[in-house]
Amino acid sequence: MTDVNEKNANNQTVFIVDDDSAIRHAMGLLLESVGHQCEVYGSADEFLAAVDTASPGCLVLDIRMPRMSGLELQEKLAAGKSAMPIIFITGHGDVPMAVEAMQKGAIDFIQKPFRDQELLDRISDAMQTDSERRSSRRSVNDIVDKISRLTKREQEVFDLVATGKPNKIVAYELGVSQRTVEIHRARVMEKIEAASLADLVRIHLTISGLDSNAT
């Protein structure tokens, strides 16, 4: 097995980063034997130089490595907004560091020595997490795209209606007729594909959450 296997960008890949060549190759062979696509790297720098960190999949990462540690790589990925799930490989004395890593966003850690099935189970969970995160991001991006189609007035109506204000109050606050509000509201619901007022409110809450996270 070569250190970097050719990958199909449409599939999830298990990325293994460990400075111990025997361990990383053993893990790579195990994963390939059950049909996983994998790439193995001997250092964090090699991984960063070769991998698009937005790639689908997960990262199995040794917590202690020379030059750049697993924790330092995790921090770099977080700074770059990578959502790749991370499973840390730890020695017995590294558990406090692994707990810290999970507090910073890692999804799991596994202690050496570990059973093959234990590793495979953790990777399966990480792949599921990756799929769910990508599905969620696609949904959010779809909502943002729909909102961008609203005119300035439609956006104003959307904001007010979604906070529970009736058409009469919205009309008063915007200085327009109630009929105008009704027309804009219908257009808003059509553009953002909201089937009900509840849908409209849910979409507005999603967008509001994105705005608050950006500040």
C-alpha cells in the first residue's frame, strides 16, 4: 500500500495521520480490507500539504507527534473552518489531552492498544457524523440562496411576519396597505418554498442563527 491512495472526490475518505509507520500502515490495510477508501500520512504537515480539508470523510489523528502535534493540527483545521470529524488516537497518559480535544470539537478518542472492530466502529460513527454535517450545510446553503432572491420589501415583510406580527401590524409599521403585505407575504412564501407560517418561522430562525454566529 502506498502512503497516499488515489481517491474519488465523491466518496468519503478516512485520513490517517500518525508518525508511527507500522501503525498507520496497519490501520490503512485494515480499512481497505473492509472497503474504506483511505489515505495515510506520517505528519500533520504532510496531511495539510496534500489534503483539501473540506474533503468528505474523517480524520484519525495521533495526539502526540513531533513538530506539529495532533492538538495543533486540530487547532489549524478549526481556524480554517474545517468540519472534518476527528478521532484521536491516544496513549494511556494522553486521556486528559483527549478530553480537551473533544471539548474543542473532536468527536471521539480511542486508546492504544485498541481492537480492530473498535476502530472500525468509531470510524463508522465519524462517517455518519460527516454525512449529517454535510447534509445540514447543504440545507442551510439552500435556504440562504432562497432568501437572497427576496426584494428589500419582501425581506422586510419576511422579518416582521416571522416574528409573529399579523398583516395589519406589518402594514402599519411599513406604511403600506394590508393588501400589499398579503401580496408580498405570498411572494415570500413562494420564493422560499414555505408551505406554512410555521415553515416561514423555522427558516427565519435558521437565518437568524447564522447571523448571530457570524458576529
